[in-house]
Amino acid sequence: MRKPFVAGNWKMNTNGHTSVDLADRLASGSVESAGHTVTVAVFPPFVYLQAVGKALNGSSITIGAQDVYFEQDGAFTGEISVSMLKDIGCNYCLCGHSERRHVIGEKDELINKKVTAAINGGLLPILCVGELLEERKASQTNEVVTRQVKEGLAGLNDEKLAAVTIAYEPVWAIGTGLTATPQQAQEVHDFIRKLIGQMYNERLAQEIRILYGGSAKPGNAADLMSQEDVDGLLVGGASLKADDFLAIIQAAV
Ligand code: 13P
């Protein structure tokens, strides 16, 4: 059985005060029982990671970074390495989030280097994939997701794949209030799981967690997670409200 996973991507939101306040509210929310049955992680902006980690200390909620760079150290102005993130207590990192692909311009090859470096350094990557609206309309969803999964995981052996979580985030559903229906999500998740089965083996396909992201909220969380291949949610906007995020965690228990 795959353990459900609820992740909160705070994106470029909060400040020094509100990030810690949000973390405090989550830590004191009733998620302790959930912590044993659900993996919960939040992804604050880099500069608040340490303070948020401290506020969550002793709770069952862990922290992750929204991005990472693949080089170990050196002249890479503005970048943050895997070991720096490990150093401050990060367990996870997002790789290839749609905003990094489509706003910043990251390509699959770079994303693959980040996924690989994360695993090699002991950080658990969440590889984000998903199609644009025009790609869905042109019936290219499977093709796009296949390319992003195959190129994102290129060169990873069975053992390394075991460290990976995949997040399916259709770009048209992110921040738009338009959620994929549970059936639409299930269709793509099932497709991705079968793809992993072809690329690796059936055991790894059954073990890998595949999260859905895109306008997930308390009102649709349970329906989405009731789908066989939807193992949890990567939540954006609703993860900035403690009550909403706690309700989504509860829906995963
Ligand atoms: P929203 O939940 O705000 O649509 O964002 C989804 C997302 O991009 C999470 O990574």
C-alpha cells in the first residue's frame, strides 16, 4: 500500500512573519495522528526554510525546497545546492515545477540533472509533469507526460527510482480554479504508472507515489484522492491557509 502524501507548495508567498505563523498553525493543528499514516511536507521559499523547519520541529510535518541546483558547489551565483538543503534539514525538493518550466524556461535535461543530484545527495525529489491547455486540446497529454517522465528520470536505476515521487500537475489547472476531474486525474495517473511499469518493473510502478496538483482544495481533495492511482496532492494556493491545508491532510487520512 502506498502511503498518502500531502505537499504544500507556498511558491513565492509569505514573509518572515507569516511563514512562521502558518507553520505554527500547522504544527498545532491536529495532524499528529495523520503524521503516521500520511506524509506531509511544506515547501516554503528558500529564505524561510530554516525558520519554518524550526517552527515545525517536533510535529509530523517535514520541509522541502521548491527547487535545487545540480552542481555541488562553486561559482553558480544565486543557486542552492543539495548539501545546503540537507544541511538545514530539508528532506524533499520539487524538480521541474510547471512555473519553472514555463516561466523560468527549464528544460527536461536540466530537470533530470536536478533529480539525479537530489537523489545522489540524499534528498527526495518530486518530479513535476503536466501538459499545457493547448496540448490537452490537441490530445497530446500522454505524449507530453511521457517525454517529461522519461527525460526527467533518464539514467536512474531501480534503486534510485525508489526515492522519487511524481506530481502530475496539468498546467491549465494550476492557480486557475479549474481542477481536473477525478476521472481526468485518474486517467493520467494510471497512464504514468503503466509507463513506469514499462520503464522499470511492476513492483516499482506499484510503489511509486503519484500526486495530483492543480487547484486542489478541501472541497475536492477527498474525491481526487479516492481515485486508485491518486496517492496524494501537491497543493498551491490552499496550502497558504492553515485551516484549508489541515482539512486536506485530514481528507488523506
Ligand atoms: P494551485 O493549487 O494554486 O493551483 O497550485 C498548484 C501547484 O502548482 C502546486 O505545486
